[in-house]
Amino acid sequence: MKIGAAVNIYPNPVKDMLFIKSGQEFSSYSVYNMAGQRVASDKMTGKSINLSRLPVGSYVLKLTDKEGNTESTKFMKN
């Protein structure tokens, strides 16, 4: 089930740190490349994600709350 709250991420494109602005609290995240392969995932410990190890490209960020609801958004890494 999708979360109804709006999620904003910045900066986009991202170099190292991706920041999340949302009224919703997320418990974990996953990052997928355009081939649908999960390339990163972890528990959320704040409102930012370190993506410095990802290669340049386009990705989908999937955020999950403690009830299992998800919100997804695309971003670019440069």
C-alpha cells in the first residue's frame, strides 16, 4: 500500500547525501537501478541517506514505514 504523504528528496541529482523531507517517518529504504536490481538498502536512522558509493546513473528510492507502507520516487546520481 502506498503512503499518501508527499515525499520530497533533495538535491536531485545527488552527489553524496540525499535528504528526505516528509511528514511521514520511514523505518527503512531500498535503492534500485533502472534494471530493477536492489543496489542499496538499510534502516532509516534520520532524514538523510549516504549514496556516495553508488555509480552515476538513474535510480528509484523506495521508502518503507513501520507498517510496511511504501513510497517510491526517482532520482539521479552524478
